[in-house]
Amino acid sequence: MKKAFYLLVGVLCAFSIRTIYAQQEPVTNHYLYNTYSLSPAFAGTSSKGDLFINYRKEGLHTPPPETYRANAFFPVARNMFIGAEVYKDQIDIFEQFKATLSYTYRLQMASQQFLHFGIWGYMVQNTYDLTKIIGDIDDPLLLNLTQSPQLGYNTGFSLLYINRDLQLGFGIPTLIPTDSVLRTNQETPSFNQTYLFHASKLYDLSSNIQLMPMIVVQRTTNQPTMIDVSASLIFGEKFWLTGMYRTSKTMVLGVGGELFNTLNLYYTYDIGIGGLQHRSGGTHEITLGFKFGKKQMDDVREYKRPSQDKQKPIKPKTQKQKNKRYMLHDYQQLYEQKYRRN
């Protein structure tokens, strides 16, 4: 039993190292409140312009892994948006910096149906700080590491379909794959192709309470599929209470909302419920957001509840109005008779 346990720990450690070198996106709950960070195709679905800042820190690790992230988008023409994102992810001696520039176009298919197209390109830079190594610098795993930055470029695209309360999306964040084997002596980072699928739907529980379940599936070549299943309670369209389960045996609790007209604040906490995640000490993540301008289509609720003009009740005509109509009719007949005589 002990041998099996040690073997499992060894495999998980090897997978963790492999994940680092594969240079994929760091895990985040940021997209629960800032959907643009999940897919640039979301640009323009909640406001005309967004600016979000995010910080994530894991618990008991020394030094703790940290991620700093900021993104924004704004309209450049009717149904066209430009966005950008930068993040810095640091895990012990490894540091990754990424900068992204995106373009989104919104196509209206029907009165309450829209299709969003998102494309983007990004630059990734990986750096290893060998001065932080404590131990044998001649370890075979570290011999090929270099302190010189590794620089790479890639691109991606995504689609988002909106039909009132329903949102369905598909994307390939890493469109151009490279050799996925463990490479530490290359001057450019390797990229594993990633496929992304997500779906959500909004339900009205009452006049002021809504429920939004959501599922996100991410499949990366040569890595386990990651699935996030979440449900958010929205109070008065301003305050959020979220619960999520991640297939890496992690539970996420989140709370936040709109503090002022444009200022939003959200906080999430990850709890490991099994495996190595159970001893991770938890992860804290905080998001600060600013929304600018009116929501698209005057109000995002028009995606959900199309306005219906109330028909005014038809009042019965009074006897005076009826008599007036008959008088006009009789006068017209007299006028026609006089005209014919002349």
C-alpha cells in the first residue's frame, strides 16, 4: 500500500513539473465574474467597456505561487471590440509573462440571438531564476535550464452564441501546437493545443433573485480534461454568491458584487477536498473590476427579457362621439348632393 502511495505521489509530482513546462494557462476562478478572461468572444456582452485586475495566491507553499492579471476591452466601432490582457505567473524559480491582444465582432442573427467571433494573438515569455535554487545545482533535471528568457508566440479563436438566457461557447485558445515533450534546452516554450467549451443559462427564481449554472470544459493535449461546474445566485442583478466544483478535487466559494455604479469587487477561496489538493492550504483570489458605459443593447437584460409594449385597453366610445361621427357622415352626403346639382 505504501509503495502504491509513493508511486502515486511520484506520478503527480512528475505531472506537476510537466504542466509547468507545457506552458498552459494558470488555474483561475477569475472568469466567474469577468467572462472576457475566459474567452475574448464575451467582449460587449455585459458592458461597452471593462477593466479588471486580479490577484491569486496559494496557501501553505513556500514561496507561495502567485498570479497577477489585468485585462480590458472597449468598442472601436459598432459591434466591434478591441481587448488586451497581461498576466504574470510565478511558481518558485519559474516565472511566466503573457501579453494578449484580441478583436471581437458581434453579429445579430435575430431580435434576441447573437453570435460573437473572437480572435487573438499572444506572446509568452518564460524565465527561470537559478539564484533561488536551494540544493544540488548539478541535478540532472536542472542542468539544461537557462536563465535566459524563452520567448514564444501563438494565436487562438473562439465563438459565442447567445439566445436570450442561454450562452454557448467554443474555442481553441492554443491554435498552433508544438512538440509537447518535456523540453528544457529549447529557446522557445512549447505549446499544447487546448480546446475550450462552456455553457451557461440564467433562470429567474423571483423578481430579484436569479440562478446561473455554468459548465466549463478544457481539454489540453497530453493532459487530463479539466471540468468546472458552478452555480451562482444573483441578487438584484448586483450581488453574487457562487459555488463551484473542479475535477482536480477542488471546491470554490465566491462572493462579491457591485459596490458603486462602475466598481465591482469579488473574492473566491479554493478548498482542496482530496489528493494533494487537500493539503494545499487553500487559495485566495480577489478581483477588482470597473465597467464603463451603458450595457450593450441599452441593458444586458434585453438578452434575457425582451421588452414587450403593454397594449392600452380600448375604451368604448361615448354616445357623443358616436353622434359626432354620424353628423360628419350626414354633412358629407349633403355636400356631395349640392356639388352634383351645380
